[in-house]
Amino acid sequence: MVEEGPPERLVSAILGWLMARSARKTLRLRELVFDDGTSGRWLKPDINRHVKAASLKSREIRHIETARPPAFGSRIMVEMTVRTIAAYRALCDAGVEKNCARQIVADIVWDIYSKMLGLYSWPFRLTTRDPSKRISRTIKALLWFPFQATGAPGYAVEHWDADGNTYTHFTHCPPHSFVRALIASGGDEGDLDAFRESWCRYDWPGADILAGDGRRGHYERRQTLSHGDSVCNMCWRGCVEDNKGTTHG
């Protein structure tokens, strides 16, 4: 169960507004592929129906029984996951093909998440030009809030710096645990794939935002909880040799 007190209700309202705003912007620009093989663009009334349906869907899934994270920041991240999966399921209910729905939701949530990363990294981009320091300092800030490492059922993280790189090994992730609990409750609609397409793939471009040096390839991860591994073993690289992108997984 995610939502409990007034702070959680306020956060839910804010995130609902942000998701609706981002959905309207994203869906105005996207051609949708439908289950019947047709494609087309939604108009304003269609988009408004989706926003309402996603909000109603979030109320349905928010109360899935799962361990409540102790830190407020962790609960914010779980609520964002609720909104992500609700938007995905609402698109599927409207007949949007699952792969298309995953991509659209990834774009909707990235619009919000990228702005958060930009805000967090802004002070460190002002105070140093060293990408390693920018990344390290931003990651430390993020591990203070909202990814506070309290241990399960909150985030369980090992963190260290070495050779100009920052390492974060996550062994418990409340958003991932929520999606697993939702699936275990019955009626899996490809929710883990939708979660992985968005949340688990944001770190590659996210690391480039934190570094702020105009280069790509600041992130590497070989194992992922959502793939069934025991850890998300993240390496945030302060220095890269070229502008080539890396494979997302």
C-alpha cells in the first residue's frame, strides 16, 4: 500500500498533475499503433480520456499489498511507479499495442525524470567542470533524497568512488518490488517490461545529463534486478573517450 498520510496524498496529487501534463505533451506528438494493426494520432478528447483513465487506474493498483518503505523519498518513487504502470495499463486498455504503449510511457516519465536530474545536478555543474566530480556529488545528493539507502524494504545500496568513477550497487529497489508485487497479485499485463523500458533504461542518458560535458557513454550496468539478477551493478563513468552512445539494457 503506497498512499497513507497527507504528505503522500499531496505527492500523489503533484505527480498526477505532472504525469497528466507530460502525457498531453507527448501524446500530441506521437502516432500510436493499435492492437488491430492500425495506427493513428489521438486528438485532444482522446488524450483527455487517457489522462482520466490513468488516474482511475492508479487508484486501483496503489493499494497492492507490499512492504512500506521507511523513507519518504522511497515512497515518492513508488508512487511514481504507480503512475507509470497506471499510464501503461490505461494505454493498453484503450487498444494501444503493448510495445507502443511501453515506448510512449517511457517518453512521458522521462520528461519528468530528466528534469529532476537536471535540477539535482545544476549546482554541481555550476561549481565544477570536472564530470567525475559532477557525477559523484549528484549521486551522493540523490542517495540522500529520494534514493535514501535505508535498506530493505527501502533502497539497499552500496556506494563508493574509485579511479574517477562512481559505483552504486542496488540490491533492493522499492519501485521494482512494487511491480513484482503487482504482478504476483494476478493479471500481469507486461508490467515488468513496461517498468524496465522506462525506469531501468533512464540511467544511460541520465548519467550524461549529470556529467554535463556533451559526451555520451557515462554509464555501464551488466546486471539488473528487473532482469532477475540479484543486483543492479551500476558504474557511473566520470571520463569517457568519445561521443559514442552505449547499448541500453
